Amino acid sequence: MNKKLVCATPLVALLAFGLYACGGNGSTHADLSSVKNVVVIYAENRSFDNLYGNFPGANGLQNVATANYQQLDRDGSVLATLPAVWGGLTAKGITPAVTEAMTVKLPNGPFAIDDAAGFNTSLSVTTRDLYHRFYENQMQIDGGKNDKFAAWADSGGLVMGHYNTNADKLPLYKIAQQYTLADNFFMGAFGGSFLNHQWLVCACTPLYPNADKSPAASSISAVDTDGVSLKVASNSPASALSGIPKFVNSGNLTPDFFAINTMQPPYQPSGNKAATGGDPAYADPSVATTLPPQTQQHIGDLLNNAGVSWAWYGGSWGAALTDPTKIYGSTNSVPNFQTHHQPFNYFADLAPGTANRSQHLLDGGTDGAGFIAAIDAGTLPQVAFYKPQGNLNEHAGYTDVASGDAHIASLIAHLQKSPQWKNMVVVVTYDENGGFWDHVGPPKGDRWGPGSRIPALVISPYAKKGFLDHTQYDTTSILRLITHRFSLPTLPGLAARDAALVANGGKPMGDLTNALDFSQ
């Protein structure tokens, strides 16, 4: 059927038969039910302004007045300059290095990392990592003002760095020009990759029961009475210009035992080895960073109950299972598999030996070879998540932007040629901001988020072409799209997030359907 065909039958005649022109039964237009495949590609650690701050027409750096980007010191005064980039701008082992001494007295504002007249550090160079932790992120956001990123960072002035990207430098930028770029999309939770991957699949925060009586007791964070700020240590430098902040305890757990910073999966592949004499498929539960198996309801459960096929494709999953030395490699190592980027590996109903695991946790292959094979064969399930391996995920500290961006652009090219493309919606986004500043403060939601603004692209035959979508979204909008399309129940975290947004004078999160146009 021609999706562009305009209804020619008079409305009165259609109504007489109980039909509706161009919409309901008998419609000649496609609608959301025409989407047969939803594909989610989840990259790492970039704020919107860091990569797309100069995108024409977007709410980018051109919209930032001086008063809205100046960073404050820890006492609330305006910093005379940005702090030095502690330890240097480039990651360890990178040549030529941009040293700490070369970054002293940067002007208090955004700067281009790749400026030829400045640091001239291109998208293909790995920069150092930055704090991207749960409480630190909230302290940096400072109630939505985004003016204490430099104050509460371990990377000094690097938080204000961005790239002067365009379609010639960044392949995904060109794809964003062709389809839809969302410029009001926020990370689902405050902080880092571990927690935001959990929010991607369950809109929930993991729990460590009885943590105060567990091996993880020393990782319970010391938090101020406001519930969002860490207690500052007595020997912490008073000024951001003097050094990295120190806290009484910035741990992996909240005082009421929720896991908010990186914990390891209870199953292999995990960053923690099996217990001596224990089941080799499990991680040692006596290690403080091993998270007990989680039992919350996740999107996979809902899809299973509805008979909708789905899979998580972990890049180099098989290689990491076979050879643990592939896990957590050094800078620019291959594949540098990241175990805390595999959220379903934390859930009891996907434990080793279960049919659920073998059906749904799949090897994406090194360099995405397994995922690409499924794309090319037209055998992707109805919902597919793909996580690039470490050296291809764009995470500062151990890889660069260019490698991951080119990898994802290559995946898009395969998807566009796939037999399933004509009924597909692809969402490409980042798990969190990686500690990089963004000028747009997130809407006030619940205890867990949303956090800082990140890029998101919607790519599909149904995506609006050359469109900038200003709708309010966050990571949970991906779950909302899947839920809407397949008529699934609402996960508790989605309802709680919307209720909190409304209670704080805001509006619920969108479900990405505003990026779609079924009349095309």
C-alpha cells in the first residue's frame, strides 16, 4: 500500500461504515504499528554540547550567554580562570601529550579541544577521563544552573571542553542532518555508566540488601542532609584552583543501600573473578564490588510476557567470556570489554544456565561482527540493544570519539541495507555525559534523575527528515517508545519519573514518537 496515498473516500461515507479517514480502521497511512523493529545503539560519555554544541539550529553553544557558562568556585564565587586540567588533557600514554602545565589559566568558559590555535587535540585523540559519579554529577548541576562542573571535578577545566564538529569530521553528525536530532534529551539517572545502563533496561536503581552488614559496607557514601551532596573532607582544597576535591566517602552505595556507582555483575563476564572453588560462571560474592543478583522487573520481562522477541548484543561478549584478559584493558586496547555496561547480566532471571540468558544475551562479536551478521541477514529480533566494545564506545580516558563514531555510522549503513530497514526505528544515544559540561539544566524529576543533557538521534524511514526535535526526553523515553509500540505495561520507574516531573511543575517525558512521521 502506498503510505503517501491521501484518503479519497468522503468522510461522511467512511463514518457511515464506522471508519475514520486517514487514521483508524481502513487508514491508508502507516502508524506506530508499522514499526516492526526497534534498535537501540548505546554509546558512551558525551554531553550534547561536547559533540553537537555547534549544530545549526540546535539549542547549542550559540545560545549561551557569558553569565550562563561561567563556573563558580566551591564557595560560590566566580572563578577567575578555569582550574588546570589535573594530570593533563590527554590520557596516559598518548603522544604528543597535552600536559597539566599547558592548561593553566584557561578563560572561564567553554573551549574547543580541537581548536588548531589551542590544544589542537582532534576527535581521534583520547583525552583523560572525568568524574561522572552519582553525587558529584548533582553537585556539578547545582540545582540546574550547571555552574559547578569545574568545582566538583577531578579533571579541572576539561569539563568545559567541546569539539567543533561538522559533517566532515563526524559521520554521525551527517546522519543527524539527514534524520532527527533530539536536543532536549537527558540521561536517565545522575552519574555514570553503571546506573544509566540500569535505567535503560528497567528504569530502576539496583539495591544491595543489608549492605551495612555486607562486604560492601565500606562503600556506603557519606552524604549531607540535603541528600544530593557528598560530605566534603576537612582536608579538601578550599578552591577548585588549588586541587581536586576530597570527600569523606564517595562510595558506590547510598546510605539506604542503593547501588549508584560502578558495581560488578554477579555473573561472568564480570570484573570480579569467581570465588576459589566456586562456580566459574559466577563472580565472587565476598568481593565488595560484586552486586547481588537483582530481581526488579525489566523491559525484557515485559517483552517476554507479550511474546515480543528481543536481545542484548554485547560487543565482544563472547571474547570476554572466553578470555577474561579482554576485560578492562589499557588505553586504546582492543576490545577493552566493559562488564558494567552489560545491564541484563545483573538480573537473577538471566542467570547462567537459564533459557532466558541463552535466548537474549547474545554475542555482538568483536567489532560488532555478530550484530552486523544479524543485521545483514535480516534476523534481528523485534527489539535489539547493541553495546559497542570499549575501544569503540567513545568513552574518554580509554578511547577516542572518532573510532566509535565511525563504527556506529558503519552500523547505520548496514541497517539501511537490511531487509528489515523499511519497518525499523533506530535510536542512537549516549549513556551519560562523561563529566562534560552542558549548558541546559535537566528538568527536576525524582531522586535518581534525570541528569545532564546528552545527544540522541532517531534514524528510520519514518523519522522526520532534517528535523531538530525539542521535545523533552530522557533515557527512559526509549523504554516508553518500546512500551507504546508493543502495548506493554508501564514499568514502575516510568510512572514514578513522570509523577515527580509533574509534582515539580514540569511535564512527563516524551516517548520519541514526535520524531516520527508516518505520512512520509
